[in-house]
Amino acid sequence: MDRWSRRGLLTLGAVGALAACSGDPSRTAPTPTGPSGSPSAGTANWSQLRRHVTGSLALPKDPAYDTVRLLENPRYDDNHPLGVLTVSGADDVATALSFAQDSGIPIAIRSGGHSYPGWSGGGGGRTGLPRALVIDCRSLDTVTVDGTTATIGAGAALAPVYAALGTAGRAIAGGSCATVGIAGLTLGGGVGVLTRAMGLTCDAVTSMDVVTADATLRTVDADHDPDLFWALRGGGGGHVGVVTSFVFATQPAPTLGTFFLTWPIASAPEVIAAWQEWAPSADARLWSTLKALGGEKHPDGPTLLLSGTWVGAQSSLDGQLSGLLDQVPAPASRSSDVRSYGEAMASYAGCSNIPVAQCNTGPGGSLTREAFGATSHVAYDVLPAGGITTLLDHVQDAQSSGLLEAGISMDALGGRVQDLAADATAFGHRSALMTVQYTATFGDGVGSAGAADSYVRGFRSAMVPSWGEHAYVNYSDSTLTDFRSAYFADNADRLATVREQYDASGFFTQPQDF
């Protein structure tokens, strides 16, 4: 039997490297290279790998290759990995890790395929990364609810996760995008529409199954490999473990009041000033996001939008919103609704009228992939008047950017996020006021990747004097220089220590590492 097969792996000396099965980052092994600088993958015996896994391996000449290699962002459709292994379980992950080590080829790890810089695509395209073997965990998508506990496979997308939990009358906090993988969300912390009421997604994790590079399947929790468990809750994917499954402590599924308000952009200075003081310190049961967006989709000028959720008594929602509305001009439009947890999460995902099995962008899915560029801030300070002016100037610039839609989204933190100390998990931004996304979409002949990147990064740069350099690891930006401090704040040094403990040989690397 080959030494990189599942049983053969157990005879290997420990290389000390770990990879995280996350849709955001990927891991790339140091490899020998040929004269052109590309990985010397010619010695890889792909037929033997195929024989030793129970999942499916797609190579460039295979019919499935051009489907399974795609990420959720079409801008990275030029990625051409060496192969894509759709794993069936932890054994396949272990086999793939050893195969890559012996063959001298890089590895990229994929959960949902939402990596902002495209690092889970396997290289060979505009990312500039070497071509890699993609370990695709999207087939690890089982969701099992047992009482108050949910066991969720690392590749499960959020839409079916919320549907399964809601049917069982249970809930976890998470993001609103239907196709994001649970691993990418959770490993980076996990912010979303119930963050203030329930905490970060990673706060609900009680244990994880993790495959290490020596083929050991570890179940990590507060008592077993506690440092690894700590790092996997907020340290981002792609650094310290190929997570194949999570166990979550769930909460009773709440009834959600959802609300949506708009203002003319002329009201934005007053609304932004009031919102940033109100939203992070409001009742923890209230969450909101404030967006200012322009571009080709807004021919009449930029728009200011507020949406949010309330999980308290529905009769109290108006009183909660009065803390903001009493300080600002009357909104141009206002609507609200009351939904179950499952209904509300499907609505946020754009799947209210779509069967959950079709709430995806894959074959048979009803959703469409969208090309975009994005970056982020984690904001600790309210904007002064000058900062608000700068923000709105850049929103106005979206009108002449040639992009479909571009602008800023500010998502309130506070509430239950602050229940834990900054060093309780690897997510170090517990006391921040908000996470901020700068986004720009393009496609159908409108805009380009270069224009989108220029817009969002220019916007972020302009806001640095007000908001500093902190950023959210799940919204990774390959151009950040001091990314360790930006993503992990005071937890960066401990994360580096954990990486040294579990990856002393530095076998896995990626463009932004601990």
C-alpha cells in the first residue's frame, strides 16, 4: 500500500502542519518547482489518489472539472487547479494531505467557495497563486439536530443549515448569504443578523472534528487540544486545522421582527451620525445594518438603507426604533414583517419563494453568481463629521465608477458579542462598534475587477484616518500589509504560538498566515 494512503499515513513522521477546511482561506504547501516556477506536479500519481479515496477526484480532462472548480465569485473563473477532490469524509482529507506532501504540490481548502481573494480556487489564475489540489469539503453537508445540539458538516451551506434548524425549532446566529459555508463563517468568528442577540457563530461551538497532517482525527473542545480549539474559533480558516464537522449548542428558534427603511442620500449625514451612536448600544435583541449604495443600479443617485431584526416582543419594536427615528428625518419608506426563524433567514438569503434545495448557484439552483470586489474595516470609533463627509463623497463616486453597485455596509456589533473577553476566543474585536464592508459588483459588460478593487480599496484607505487599520478576517484582503494585527488584534501573538505548536515545520502556508 502507498505510504500516503489512509493506513499508510499513520507510519509517517508528524510534519506538524494543519489546514482549515474553510471557504475563506486556503493553505498552500511549500513545494519544489520546475524551471518555470510552477509546482512540479508531473510526478503526482493521480490514478493512485483516485483509488485510495471514496470521494470524487476531478482532473482537468474530466467532464466534472469545469463545474467543480468554480468559486462563488465569477471573477476567479480563470482559476485552474491541478485537481479538485470532493471529499467524502475525514479519511479522504487525511489521504489528500499526505498525497500532496509526497507529491510536492500545493493544497487549497474549500468549504463554501466564498474566499474574497479567491484563495480556495486552487490557483492558476488572477490570484497569482500556484496551481494546487483543491480539497473540496462542500459534500460534508449533513445537519443533524439532537435536542439542543446540532452537528453540522464543514461544507454545509447556510440556507439548508437554517432550514434544518428552523424545522427542529432551534437556531444559531449566522450570516445572511445562502451559499456561504458554515466552516468559513464559523472559523473567522461569524457575524450576521442575530449576532447581537446570540453572539458570534463561533461562540456556540462546543467541539470540532479536525484532521491533522499526520492523519489524526482530533475532536477538540475546551478540554482536548484547548489551544487548537481556541484558535479555530475566530482565527480564520486555513491556519490550524482541516475541520470536517462542528457541534453547536443551539438556542430556541425565535420569532423575528424584520424592518426595512430608506432615506434620500441628503439625509445621510444625520442618519449615519445617529445610527452609529444608537445601533451598537441598543437593546441586544436588536440588530441592524446601514448601507449607502450607488452605481449603475441607482440611476437616480445613491440610496441609504437600514434593515434589521428584533427578537423581543413584537409590540415593542416601534419603541426600540424610536431611539434612532426620533433623532433623524422621517424615512422615505418603511416596512416591517414578522417571521419565524426559518422564514426570516430564507428571506435574507433571497430564497423566500425558492425550495431550499434550489437555494444555491450550482446545477439546478435558482441563484446567480455575482462578480465583486470587497474589503473591510472593524470600527472601534464613531465617525466625526469630517469622516461622514469622506464616506459620503466615496458613495457619490460610485455614480461615476462604471460599476453595477458600489458602496458601504455597516453592521452593528455590541450586545452578546461583548459577553466574552477579547481573549476568550481568537476573535479579538469584541469591543468594536461595527464591522464594515466596502463592496463593488460588476458584470454583463459593466465595470471590471480592476475598477471594483480600485473603488473598494480607495474607499477603505480614505476611512483609515477615522477607523484605523482593523479588518475582519472573513472579508480577507490580499493587499493588507499588517494583516495579523488588523484581523486578530491582541490575539495575533497567541495565534502565532498555536501555529508554531501545531505547525513547527511550516508545511502549510498561504499569502496571509499567523
